[in-house]
Amino acid sequence: MLRNRNLVGWLQAAPLATVLLGFLVAPIAMIVIVSFWGATEYSIYPAFQFDNYQFLFSSPVTYTVFFNTLKYAAITWAFTLVIGFTVAYFLAFEIRSLKWQIALFLLCTIPFWTSNIIRMISWIPFLGRNGIANSTLISWGVIDEPLEWLLFSDFSVILAFVHLYTLFMVVPIFNSMMRIDRSLIEAARDCGANGFQTLWNVIVPLCKPGIMIGTIFVTTLVMGDFITVRFMSGSQRANVGRLISNDISLLQYPSAAATAVVLLCTVLIVIAVLLRLVDIRKEL
Amino acid sequence: MTNAADLEFVSLTKRYGNTVAVDAISHHFKAGTYACLLGPSGCGKSSTLRMIAGHEEVSDGAIVLSGRDISHLPPARRGTAMMFQSYALFPHLNVRDNVAFSLRMAGQDKATRLARADEMLDLVEMTQYAERKPDQLSGGQQQRVALARALITRPQVLLLDEPLSALDPFLRVRMRTELKRLQRDLGISFIHVTHGQDEALALADEIIVMNDARIEQAGPAREVFNAPRSAFVARFMGGHNVLHLPQGRIALRSDVMSVTAPEAGRIDGRVTGIEYQGTHVALISVVAGDEEVTALLPEREFFQNPRELGEVIGLGWDDRAAHPISA
């Protein structure tokens, strides 16, 4: 009987295990293996050598690009957090009826009905040298010359990231906020807390798990991105994703794999550090 | 005549759109009383309490505490403190920090506020749990913490919103003894909202029965129970029969009813239910006009002369026990 129960348990776990093995573990294992292979200009060959990693860690470009990636992640995180928290707070606490909460929440998701490349590209005519932003500012007399840093700059890259990923911050924070017992807010008021004190001492601590989940979403998405950086910087900025994509277009798969492994480790370290800060288990 | 710490309602009104939740009630609570607002759900008792606390806007009228109109002050400046129905303890703070919360909001330094918190925890006998989080406490322990948190601001009036409803029956009886003891020791007013008449009777110096947004009757517990002024109060307080007689309506306590042979009683009834309650037996009968009358007989008396379902009995009472009531 006990053996039987074990067997049933294994069988129940099997479908998910198969999917994870086939689509998660196997590809990662493959990348790790290929990262030790060697390459020439026209071919790659199986081997077990550390050349790719050695090259990667000895090149100053790697450090610049990793620094740049972390910089994008940090700045985007800060903006999405502030905007996402504000939007979630408005939805959760200022809107009283559930009907309006749902309606406005869906409104937030409407931009996601188009592909993110289109959402990204639509910034280009807006921010361009003779785009809407510049011509409006000139006609208002705010500036005399078109601003050069609006497009194809760190500014435009981060703007696009914030635009694309803020919702990933809104959703988990909103979820955390909806779980907060409203009588806690009243209790805080009863204890003499003003609006800001309630926000800082009650709402923010209770939203921590949501903030953390949103943070993980945004950081991993930004760190793994390459297309946004390419389009919005006009190929003038680089992050790790672009490094990998360049290697792939030059058929340097082993080198790309090595970079991918290092990136994966970096992201995992970042997440591990974040998880040490906040326990998200009770939120799941 | 408003003395120190007396609480007074002056035609206090609460409207939500077109519905009136509290309809121009006036009442005077003497300082240091344990008062219970009693009534069925939706009678306006919770709205009244929340208006005193400042969590609900006063639509009309005023609330006066120690001679000053507090109707529009923020909750923390009223001299009241509230204990919430589900206790509303902050889940991310430990017991001591929960209790010290209002002092922290007021900007008191850490040493003072923790010392005060420990004092309060001592008062409710929770010192040993100071480091725990609320979800590691039982319902009764959470309630003590909520009490300590409410009392740390030294309120003149403590407001309790159905404080015992989240507890199991056994704990409920124990906690109500403690509430009463605490109120006596502190000498401040407690205003306790409940829908349980047994709770109100056990605790209250003064019971305010509310129905349909108004005060139906207010007075000392014994008076409200023994001399209900309306059929509603008689029925809601329980233990009463309401009888229509030619001379008008009367309320009769079911334990003063006597059961006799049909010809010897003042009215006849047909037994429809017999309920054994341990010390007593409740004999439920239907009398003319299809009204149910309960007679509560001492257990021994009933079993000396047991009755059967469907049997016709006579019901009698002493005129001194009958109270005329309004509709």
C-alpha cells in the first residue's frame, strides 16, 4: 500500500517534472555545456576549456556592460517602484467601489494588448529630434534648440523600460494592498498616526512581499532584455543581453553561452540577496 | 449636568445617503460606567460607536465628552480609544511594538514608550508574550494585547466593538469577567457594543437597547430586564413572554409563569415543545391568537408533574409580575 502511494505520488509529480526537465533544466544544462566549448571564426567544437570565461573576465568591456546592465536595472527599479506603488495605492485605497477598481485595473493593462516592440517604437516619433516632444517644447518657448538626449540615450532606454515594466510592479503591490485589513488603517488612525505615518508604518511594511515580487519581476526582465536597449539607444548603448545577441549573430555560440551563464548567476545572486531581505512565502 | 469624563449624545444622527442609521439619539453616560449598546444587527449601534471613536462622520448633532464637543476632532484627540472587533493588531509588529504604537506615533522616545508598553502588558498579564507576533497568539491573548494598545493612551472612554464575538463560548465568559474587572480597576467608562443580551446583562451597569436607529430603552441592567417598556425590548432581552390581553399588552418573565390544569389558569395553551435545559425545563405552548408562550419551570417541579406534547394546560401569573408595554 505504502509503495503504491509512493508510486501514485511520483506519477502525479511526473507531468510537471517532465515539463521542467525538458524546458528548463535541459536548456540550461546545454548552455552550461556549450559555454566550455571552443570556437573559431567559422566553426565551434566540443571541448572542455575555460577560454570563453577567461576572455570574458579579462575584457574591460564585460565590466562596463555588466555595470551598465545593473545601472539600468537599478534606475528602472526605482522609477517603477515609485510609480507602481502610487498607482496601486490609488487603486486599492482611494477607489472605494470594487467595480471601479476592476475597471481601472483593466485600463492599466490595455497597453499590453499590443506587442512591446510596438509600444517601444511608438516612442521614437514622440522623442525624435523633430518629434512631438521637441516641437511642442520649442513652440512653448521652453527651449530654443531640439533636445538631443531625448532619443537614443540612457534617458529613452530607461523611459521605455519604465513604460514596459511598471505594470509588473503595480500588480503584486496592488495584490498585497488588497490583503491589508482595512481596520488596521483605522486602528492606526485611532493610535494617532497621520496619513504619512500610516503609510510608512503600516502600509509599506505590509506591502513588502508585493514590492519584493515586483522587484524580482522588474530586475530579471530588465537584466535579460536586449531589444529595448538596441531600439531605444539606436544601438549606442549596450547591456549584457546585447553582448549575447551580438555573439550569436557572429555565430560565437560558446562565448554567448558563457556570457549567459555569468548573467544567469548574477541575476540569481541578486534575487538571493532580495529574498534574504523579505520573506515572500506567505504571499504565495 | 456634565461632570468630568461624562459622555453625552445630543440628538446624534448618522445618515448614509437616504438611509438613516442613527436617528437623533440623545443620551447621557455618567463617568466610570460600563455601558452596553445592545441591539440586533443594523440597529445603528456600531455606527454610534464608530461616531464616538471618530471613524464615522457625525451627520448631525453632537458628542460631548467632559464638557467639550468632540464630534469633529480626529480620533486620537478625543480622549477615546477603540478596540476593534477583529482586534486589528498590526501583523508585522510584535506585541510590545503593537502596544507602543500610539506612543511611537506621538514621537515619544524609545525607552519611555517601551517602559509604558511593558506596564500595560503587565496590566493585561501578557508580559511573557511581548516578543511574539500577533499570529502566534490565541484569540484571548490577542484581545488582551488589543486592550493594552487601546489603554496605553489613557483614554477617558474605551470603546469596544463586539469584543467577545471572535472568541469561543468558554473564553467569552472568562474574558467578560476580565473586562469588567479591568473597568472597575481603571475607573474609566467602557462602551461596549454587542448583540448578545446575556453579555450585556453580565457586564453592564447601564444597558442601552437600540432598534431601528433609535434608543428603545436605557437604564440599569436589572431595570431593562425586569421592566421592559416595549414588546421589542421584552423579546430582545429574552426570558419574556409578550401577551395580548383585553386590557392591553403585557410582558411577563417566563420564569414567573405557573402551569396549572386548564380550568385553573388565566389562559389556556396547548403544549408544542418541551426543552430540557438542565436546571430548568422550558415548556412552550401556543395560546389564543397563535402566540407562543414559554414557561420556565424548575426541573424538579416539571418532573413531579410532567406534561405531554399536545396537552392543554392552564397558564397563570401574579399580577405584580406583569408589566404593561407599548407596541
